[in-house]
Amino acid sequence: MFSQKVGCMKTAFNYKVRFPGEKDIQIPEDEYFYVKLKGKENKIWLHDYARIYTIAGLYEGVVSNKLDCQSPQVVANLLLKEIRLSGFDLSIARVIDFGAGCGLVGEILHREGVQSIVGIDTIPEAATAAQRDRPGVYKNYHIADICNLHPTLAADLKHSQFNTLICVSAMALGHVSPDAFAHAFNLITNGGWIAFNILQKAYKIPDDWGLYNFFSKIIKYGNLEVRIEHIYRHRLLMNGNPIENVAVIGKKWKNIPDKILSTCQ
């Protein structure tokens, strides 16, 4: 049995979860676990979010509790702290929760007084889980490829004049590309808040996904002004080793042009 950990709330679940032996897990992409459902043990890959989200509380129980994932709380709380220090009124925040998943980040922001949060994800089961487990948190939740939005949705998002973007635990393993992040970033008004987390090595060292080059350029050219860079333990691997991330809080000052993206592939 394990408990769901969301902020200060805990809810008991009766799922029996078992991790494989340490030798079976070499890299995060290989992580999987077994969960007993209706008397049968099922093997589930840790990054098979579509399947995990169909089981209420399973993501929270495995990732938040057993693997001690800190990112939703760390990134959201750093953003909230910086916003409050600036004197910005949380009640007028219009937030895009990009890669919103089952709504852990949205719940934290909503609980702290943010009234307008729009979730965006590519996984239909994510929206279903967020609505099932955290009703009332999101003003809207869109399942969409942000790089190829339907014209009606694109116009609606642009008209919404969002002033805050938060993207937690989505820029890993190629889930969110520089191009996708740029499209979300460009929906935020100039002077708006930007918050995200990323693998420490991908932020500081050239990587296969182009993230280092991308962030280096948008900081250098003034698209993003970084206010906070906070190194912390994102979560544990199933073998007990830590994954180090960087939480970044900043301000957007201008859109990211296509010419920057073309040099970051």
C-alpha cells in the first residue's frame, strides 16, 4: 500500500507496487514496475503515461511517493515566491500549464489563489485524469500538438493573453522539444513569467535534443531573463540514484523567432 502525496494531502490506495531488480534498470527510459490489479500483476513502463493515468492515483503513488518526485512542488513554489516578491497579483495570473499531465502543478497553483489555469498536453488520458482527480482546477484543458494547433484553438489561446507559463517534468526524454516550448513561450505576453525544470546536464551541456543550445540562445539574446536557477533532486531512479534537475524562473521579454530554432536542432 502507498499514499498519494500532493502538497499536504495524503490519500491511501490499496495498489501493491513492485520494482524490478537494480540490474534490470540501467537508464530512465528502461524503468518499469509491476502493479497488482484485480489479483493480477501487471508490468507498466514508467513513461507509459497514457496507461498510468487511467488508474486513479497510480502516478502519484509511484512517481510522487515511491520515487519521491519533488518537481511539482519545487518549481511551483519557486514561481509563487518570485511572483509574490515582485508584487504581482496572483488573482490576475493567466497560466498555461504546459505538459500538465494529471494536474499536480495546476492543483498547487490553484490552491495558492491562481484562478485562471489552462492545461495543455498531448495525451487524452492526462485530461481525463486531471478532470477526474482535480475537478475545478483548470479553466480549460486542451489535448493538442502546440506546434500544429487548429486555427480556432490557436486564435483562442492567443486572445487569452496569458501572462505565465509553467512546464514541469516535460522537458526530458524528448517529451517537449525546443520548438514546442517556443510555441508555448510565444503565447505569453511580454513581461510575463516563465517557469520550468530540466535535467541539469541538458541545461549546462550540449545534448541530443538541442535544449542546451536553445536555452543558451534565448537567454543570450534577451528573450528570457533568468531570475532563479535552482539545482535540486528531481526524483530517484528505481535503483535509488538521484536525478538532478535545474528549476528556472524568469521573465519573457520578446518572442522566440524561427531563426533561433533553426540553429538548435
